[in-house]
Amino acid sequence: MPDHPTASWEAMQGSSVFYRRQQLFTLDSKLPNFGEYIVAGCRYGGPIAMMRDSTKIIALNRATPSFAKSQIQVFSSAGEGLLLFSWDQAKIIRFGWTYDERLVVLNEEGVYRVYDLQGDYQQHSLGNEASELGVIDARIHENGMVAVTGSLTLLEVKGWDGGRPMTLANPKLSEPPNSWAVIPPDITVSRHVEVLLSVDNTVYTVDTLESIDQRLSQGPFTHICPSPNGKSLALLTFSGTLLVVSTDFQRRMAEFDTSSVTAEGQIQQVEWCGNDAITVTWDSLVVLVGPFADTLQYFYTGNTFAITEPDGVRIIGPDVCDLIQKVPAPNLSIFRPGSTSPAAILYDAWESFSQRSLKADESIRSIRPELASAVDGCIEAAGQEWEPYWQRRLLSAAKFGRGFLDFYNPTDFVNMGQTLKVLNAVRYYQIGIPLTYSQYTYTSPSHLISRLTSRNMHLLALRISTYLSLKPDVVLKHWASAKILRSRPTNTGTGTDAELDGDEEVCKLIVDKFKELGGADVSYAEIAKRAWEAGRVGLATKLLDHERRASDQVPLLLSMKEDRLALEKAVGSGDTDLVYQVLLHLHQHLTLGNFFRLIEDGGEKLAPASRLLQVYAREQNRDMLRDFYYSDDRRVESAVLALDEASRMSDPASRIATVKSAQKFFSEDKDRGFEAKMMDESVRLLTLQQQLETEAGENTTFFGLSVNETIRACILNGMIKKADKIKADFKVPDKRFWHIKLYALTEIRDFEGLDGFAKSKKSPIGYEPFVRHLVEKGHTKEAVAYVARCDPPKRADLYAECEEWRMAGKECKERGDKRKLEELRKKCPNSMVAREYDQILSTMK
């Protein structure tokens, strides 16, 4: 049976607060001596990275493992090797871990790489300033980095996507700080990164806007360490005094003289143990300093390395990996000797019940009003225990108490059981992730899944995902990417007939596995991208065939230079925006000839793309549309486009040239002879209009008018002979010409000219149009003269329209048209005209 939970407890602050040291793993000297290496630890039970410290002298032929100074090795908390890689760049300045367990390595030239646990990396730079002036130091936090350049300016990098560094406020340093630290933006009040610099006797607080001197006098400080919640600071002076102040430097919380501790060597680290205590380490001693300067001492057999956790501190020594933390309140209330809390009584009741003691019933009765809270307390305490034995006992006690409750939601109980199964699985030494319940709830299950996949532990990640009812997509995608990188293509056949059988097999394996494990919604495009990046173009294309979303297929196909396939997929999707995206991409990256040839050779498959291209080009890029029609030998469309452009032109010479080009296009098509002839006449007309404008002066516009409008303009400007010539040259029909001239002469009120025109020869349109148009324009008197030339049956009505009622009556009398006269009698404007009509009617039979 494992030791009782209180066996590792030690009291502080007069036995009111307890801390415990939980042994996580036995290392058995798997790790090198920390004193000879530069070490960076990842939080949340993550791995540690080690690089030999070139400033330290090490003995040869040592039994412990060692590696070259140009290598970085990564170990799990259990001492298992995860990664080893060589460094071939400039001198390393700093390395550290991101939130998602990637290792960031920065060199003195401002170049940094972000490694995953498989050794793949992305390389970025801090910019020209860092490259030219160099980088002398840096601090790396989970979501960014702050670097000090050779000119002692501060550069901040946000995220790990290679974003442009931002310069912080200038603290005006004359030399590098004695020590410094960074408070990440997610735990600062301003939500911006804050840099703390120990300069002379004080500390400067620097952010993006300003640099503030906190006006301290106890410095300089050898260590500055912010707490995990960003509310407190631990400061260690050169004289060995440990100060704890608030991050706004308004309150001093504690002070401790480290020289009172009997220890060999210098202080190695100052780290926080949660947010309540501070860990100070020497070569083989770890001292825990409480809020009231109380201390606890833990001894080790050699050098240690401490990693701050949100709920404690992880100590990695030569032989063990420990977690030191404040005993959680639920566990303290249950296991503290003499505790009378409801949870403690419930646990005692369960133990009595297990031993068949009658005391169990008495204990349950005593806490009946608080039984629900006691059950909750046992569940919470189970989550905080490391040993499965005590986890089961506490959950059994909770289950026992739940049986006495009429209404209790078992969700928390079930969730805790599931969570503990997951945590116990990843705490196994071969997995090596000593994650506490508090860290698990803070980082989320999906974060744990991604950590397992980054280690290529896909089976465990998949089982946990299934157990927690999480979608397996993340695991399957990572597994497929790893499978692609590990597999090797095999060639069969010779020459151009060779095929990569490996591609077909890997594709089938991935698709079948996705279908089997419920990954039907996984995007194959992301996996295909990894295959393409690995040089497996054929495999990438095969995987993309299984991608159902064209919007994911097409961008990758374009990146792979599979232009025709990308365009076919876009057209097949029916998404016009996607088709336009492909067309514009291809137009930008291909020569014009290859671009048009790709569309033309597509036949019916790419016909919709061809039509969409024409619609776009007609509105946005007519030069491209002209080139497209020309390359496809579309003479008629080219001619129509030229005419459309000509209609928008104001320059006469350009317009004539454009119409001539349209005439040329039409003439090259044997079925378009009529259109070619019309274009020829249009050129003649435009040329004539240029001449007419020259003769008429600047204020008269002829250019661009139709033949009819040109004749009318000539008449309006007194160019009667020109109008007659245009009629003859362009074979304008007599009827149309007479109408045009009638309207034009009426408009300029040239009634003499109109009368002469009417008498020049017999009107082909008759004279009724003369009458009606003059009446319509209000010239009734002038219209009367033309009524007599009209057909006799219509004269009476025409006289009436000219308001000549007497002449209308006279016309009816002369023709003996009594019926027409009676009709006019009903319309006559006054009684006098009516009496005259009555007299005429009385004389007619």
C-alpha cells in the first residue's frame, strides 16, 4: 500500500499551511549534470532542453550521458530522450519553450528557429537591426519573446508565426542590465508585455509606451522572477536578501536573508512555487520560502533544476523528479489529523463501512445537512492526489456518500473518474507528462491531445479522444502527416511509365483509416499540403481527390502548379468566386499565351470559366478580353468589342481607327459581308462628319451622329446642299429625308423654306404630315396653307385641327358631306360656329 498522503506533508506558518513533495519519477541518473549545462524547462509537466555550457569545464570519461556543445537534447520529465539535434548556426543566445511544447532557439544574429518534438523547424528573423547589431540576451515566454540588441534596445516578438518585431520604449541603458525578466501580456493589467530591468540600485518597468524607474534602493538584483499570476515579484539582491513585492512595487510582502541558510556554492535559481511561496536552489539544496519567511528545506544528491508551475514547482534532480506544492484545501480538510470537516467525516464513515463498523451510520447522520458538500470535497480531493490507490479510496467515499442523497447530479463524479484515468495514463514514465489536475483543467483536454500527437503517440491520443468524446480529427491529421513523412515512395516501371506505388498505398491507408475511425470530416487538403511539402506531389494529388470542399482543394492545387486541375475543380464546384480566384491567379502567374491556351484547350469542361473570364474582362480589363478573342480567332466578337470601345471614344481619329479595325475583323469572316459594308459606311460617315465640323465651326457637333441626325444638323446650320449630298451619298430614302427636313425646318421656323421645299416637287409623304407636325408644334396658321394640298376626305378634320371651323364647314358643304358636318357640329368650340353649322345643315338634304 502506498504511503499515507500526509507522509510527505511538512508544516509552515505554525502548522496552518502544509506543503508536500510528491515524487513523480525515478530518474536513475538518466540526465547529465545540470551544473554543466544550460537548461530550459517547459511548464505543465513538459520536457526539458539541455545544451552544454561552453563556459564550464567538464571531466572526460564520465559515466553520465553527455553530448557535444553544438547539440541540444530534449528529455521528458521521466528522463526519456525525446529529441537530439545539432546546431549549425551562429552562437546560441537563449532557448525556451512555447505553450504548445515547441522549442525556440535564438542565436546572436537575431535568427530564431521554432522546433517541434520531431525535429522539424520553422526559421524566422528579428529583422535587420538585430542582424546588424547582434543580440546579447533574450527572454522567451509561452507566447512570445523579448530580445536585447547590441544597441541595448528591446525588441518584442508576438506569437511564433514570424511576425515583425516591435521596438519597446527605450530605457536608455548604458550597459546590459544586471538581471531582467518578462511578464507575459496575458497576466498583466495593461495586456501588454512588461519588461523588468535591474539597473544600478533600482528596477525599470518597460512596456510599449514608456520606461518607468521604480526608484528602489536595495539593488542591484541578481534574480528577478514574476509569479505565475503576474501579481508578485521575487527579487534577490547581491547581498543575498530575498524581497517579495507586488508587480506595481507599491507593497512589500516579505523579506528573507538567504545567507541564513547553510548551503554550499552560489544560489542557482529563484523560482515560484505556485503563487504562495518561493523556491531558492543551491547545488544540492532546495529551500522553500513562505510568505512569512518560514522555510522548508529539501536535500538532493546533486545539482537540480526547478521549473515553476501554476500550482507548484517541479524539481528535477539527478535521481528523482519531484513536485513541491501547497497541499490543496480539499485534501487538507480530509487528511489533516483531527479534521472535523464534513468531507473528513464522510471519508471516515466510508472507512468504517468498509470495516463493517456501526460508526458509519452515526457519522453519516452527523453530517447529513452538509453531505452534498462532503461528497464534492472527496471528489475534488481525489483529483489532487497522485497515487491511484488514494484516488480510488476518495472516489469510493464520494460514491458511498452519494448513496444517502435523494437528488445529486453525478456529472462531476463521472467526469473526475474519466479525468483521473487520462491523467494516470499520461503520467506513466514512458509517456512522461506529470500533469496535475489543476494544470489539466487550465490547459484543456485538447491541449493534452496535441501534446501527445507532437510526440507521435497517436494511439494513446486517439484512445483518449474517443474516451472523452472528442473529435479525432486532430489526431488523424497529425498521424497522416507523420505517416507520409515516414513512408518512402517505390517506383515501378521504367521511364515515363513509372508509377509510385507507395503513393497509392499510403493514400488508401489514410482514407480507409479516416473512414474507419470517424474522420470523414477531416480536411484532406491539409494532409495533401504536407505531402506536397515533402515532395510527394502524386500523393498530394490523390489525397485531394477525396477532399469534398473545393475551396480547400483549389488553393493547394494552384500551389502545386496543377493549374488545369485547379480550374476544373473550381468550375465543378459551381462557385463563381472560386473560379474568379483561380482565373486571376493564373492570369498573374502564367504568360498570356499559356493562360489563354489553358482555357481554350479545356473544351466544354472549362466553358463556364471562359464565359466568366469574358464577363470579368469586359468590365475590368478590356485589353485582356481583346487578346483573348484574338488568340481564340473570334473575329466577330473582336469586331463587336471594337465597336463597343469606339462608342466610348471622344477622339475622332481614334474612333475612326477603331471602327476600321472592326471593319477588318468583319471582312475576315465570309458570313459577315453585310456588317463589313456597314463598317465601311460608318468610316465614311465619321470622316464626313469631321469635315462638316471643320466647316461649321467649333460650336457645332457632328461627330458620332447617325446619318439622319447628321442631315438634320446640316439643315439646322443652313447647310442645305450638304444635307442633299449626304442623302444622295448614303442613299437615304425620300420619305425619310422629307420627314427629317420637315422637322428640321419647323424647328428653326423657316416657314418660307418649308413652303419652297413642299412646292419643289410632289411630296413622297403627302402633306398631311406637314399639317399635323406644324399643329403639334403650335404653328396652326402656317399649317392651314397645306390643308388644301391634302386628300379631300381629310381636309375637314385637318381644318378643324387648325381651328379653322368655318373653312371646315365650307369644305363639308362643298363635298356635300352632311355626316362629317354633324360630327364637327358636336365638337365646335362656341355657339356662333354651331349656328353657322346649323344653317349649312338646313340647306343640305
